[in-house]
Amino acid sequence: MSSAFSVPVTHVSSRDNALIKDLRRLSQDNTAYRKQGRVWLEGDHLCRAALARGLKPVMAVFSESFWPFAHAEWAQAAIKNIVISDALLPEISGLESPARMGFVLELPTAPPLQANVASVILDRVQDAGNVGSILRSAAAFGFGQIIALKGTAALWSPKVLRAGMGAHFALRLVEGVDPEALAALTVPIVVTSSHHGSFLHQQPIPMPCAWAMGHEGQGVSDDLMARASLKVRIDQPGGEESLNVAAAAAICLYASALV
Amino acid sequence: MSSAFSVPVTHVSSRDNALIKDLRRLSQDNTAYRKQGRVWLEGDHLCRAALARGLKPVMAVFSESFWPFAHAEWAQAAIKNIVISDALLPEISGLESPARMGFVLELPTAPPLQANVASVILDRVQDAGNVGSILRSAAAFGFGQIIALKGTAALWSPKVLRAGMGAHFALRLVEGVDPEALAALTVPIVVTSSHHGSFLHQQPIPMPCAWAMGHEGQGVSDDLMARASLKVRIDQPGGEESLNVAAAAAICLYASALV
């Protein structure tokens, strides 16, 4: 008998099953992962990204109709397999069209702040899509650590996970950080500002550094601004329009990593 | 009597009022603006952006509780003023916390494609947040025309308007374009690809040009790829991670406008 048949399979068809209730919270409540110590990865793209980083899910969840097709690729991926009625899928999904599979993963242990690595500081960035996009840009351009100050969207929430498209698994994610803790950084803090500083395309950026990205409406706090070694702005020859924070982050990370 | 009192004011407190029904559709249905020929700008930021471009709203809508405070700044802004019961606000809002005011604007007449201006082509970009972010970047970096191919998110939908933060009013927006119509462009089409072409940071980009940005999952279509004069990719020293399309657009527009 091959080990291909050794992962236990449980079938669930009741909405009131305790596991379904847990998954519902994980998939629809942005901070449930903190209580449960687990995160929910919905859809095969995210699941593959986790496996590619060598992670072993606590469980894999499949829809009844997908299970026969999932078997070959996925049956050995997790510690156990759960097959649920298709009718229950919307219960455990944060998507308009629920995915036919997902993983439950132990929430990775929160790493301590590392003082000397290229980082991105998120200062109360609110929108899950923006946070996820910044994580992707950070991973792409070699910024290995995300420092999320208190008030930033929960990094492991289902929405940020989805927008991050797997970048979470390539990064050191430090959450709930007090601004005072930034004093420990040995890399210089660089801040973008709409009105102050030299232009990014004319200003060499020290590398490694920690780029600070601020709240969508209010920008970077005065406290964080005061901690910055360098303030730069992105020239906007088209006029006074402002950039989305994730767009600004992409430009800054790209320019400092490559140009 | 000053003209400050000449704009008519109508009070509405019924959910069944025809205007409330129209506004509900405009605020919650992504393509209702095409039927009604009007768009809904929710919140004072968007409203100010429209006024700054010299637009005259068909009507301004205020909550009953905000109206006494709105008077001084806003009473002359539109052709007429509507004051509605606070209880009706959620009916005409696309936000979790409804704004206390908004404008109804005539949908600007669709401009014809202009052949020779710096442009951004959107090829079935789906996410309203991404489209809005790209519009902001385009306006900031002097790309004056957006060419939205069929299948792209509706540009004047309430979600794209919100994400665009006023950039709509600074741009020439051409919607529902057939890919064949791109043959009329005299500016070269430049495409980003994850695997082909030279690196953006080493490749001079002809300006003006038309940058093509593709579908979040599938990228740019083969047809559009074949029309490109130049293919470039964004080097990602951090590894194989992919960028969000609005992040990639920001980098491309910035790099071609400034670096």
C-alpha cells in the first residue's frame, strides 16, 4: 500500500460542525487568526505558494465535487484532508465565487524585529489590497522584512493574504510594532513625502534601508517623519495628483533596488 | 438678496422617492451610469476634485444633519441642492460609513481615441482598486489618455471613481475599445511581460508611448502582445514573486516619465 493513502480524510456536511464554524471565522473575520493561531489560505494559487516554501498545512479542505480531481495533486499535501459538501463552500469563503479548496496553516511564530535588513515600515496602512500589493513589491525587490506599526491592517487576514498572492511566505512579517521600537533599526529610515525632500529620481537611496509608507489619508505620522534619515518625494510631471500608497511603494522599492 | 440663496433646495425623506432609487442604482451598480448618463461622486474629496476642474454638478446631495454646516462652502456648487434624511444615507452609498454629501455629475461625453498622446491601455483589468490606482499614476506622470479595452472594469463606476481620487477629471477616458482600434495609434505600444524583453531599468522607453497593462491573472492578450513595438520586464532581484498590476503600472509610468 503506498503512503498516498495514509493521510486521513474526514467528510463534513453540517453547517453546525465545529470545524466549519472555525473556518467561517478565519475566512471572514480579519483578526480571527490571532485567536485561533491559524490562517486560512483560499484557492490553489496561495496553497501552492505555501507548499513551495516548504510549509506543511494542518489541514487541506476540498469541496466534495473537486475532491476526486484533487486527489492526485493534493492528497499528500497536508496532515489531514477534509472534504465538505459544496453547499458549505460559501460558509468558509471570503470570495464572491468560493474556491474549491484551501489550506489551514499554523500561524508562523512572530519573528523579532531584525535591525539590519532591508525593510518596509507600514504606518497604519488601512486597505488590505494596498498592504498585500506592498508585500508583493517588497518580496520582488528584495526587501525581506515588513514592520507593521500598530493600526496597520492585520497582515494575515484573509484579504491581505489574497492580495499578497504568496508574498507572505517570502517575508519576515513583524506585526503590532510600537513606533519607539524603530529606534533599534540600524538601517536608515527613508520616508516619502508629497512636499518635502529631494526627488527620488535624483537622490541616491542608501541600501539596505527601511522605507516607510503611511496611512492612505494622513500619510506618515509626525513621530515617524522625525525618525527618518532621509525624506524624498516622487516628482509628478503630470500635475498635483496624488499616488496610491501601494503605487508609491512600488516606485520607491523599485528605484532603490534597481535604478 | 445675494445669489447665495438662489440655488433651489429640495428635501427628501422617503425611501421610495424616484431620485433615491436612481441614486441607489448609481451608487451600488457598477454600470448604472451608462443607462442614466450620470455619475455619483461620494464624499467631499471627490466633489472638490470635480469642482477644481471646473465641472458643474447637476445636483449636490447633503444629509439633513450636515446641511446646516455644508451651506457656506457648498450651497452654490451645483445646479440644485437635495437634502435627505440621515436615515436614507446608507441607501445611496457604496461605503461602509456613508459620506455626508455627494454630487451627481453628467457623464462626460466619451472622447474619441487620440492617436498621438501618451496613453495607458487597460486590457481587461478587473479590479476597481487597481484601475483607480492606475488612473492616479497616469495623471501624476503625464499620461493623458486611458484606453480601456472591452472587458475592463467600468471606469466611471463608483468603486473606480473612489479609487481614482479625482484622477478621472484630469484624463481623457476612452472606454469599451476594440483591440483593432489600437491600430490607429501613432505612439508605440509598450508591454510589460514577466518573461520576455529587456529590463525596464536598462531600456530607454520611447516617449510618448502607450503602456499596456493586462488582466490580473492572464496578463496582456496575445493579440495585444503582437501589436507591441517593445516588450520590457521589471527585474525582480528578490526572486520570482509577481507584482500587482497597479504596482507594475506605477513603476513603468514613473520610469518612462522620469528616469
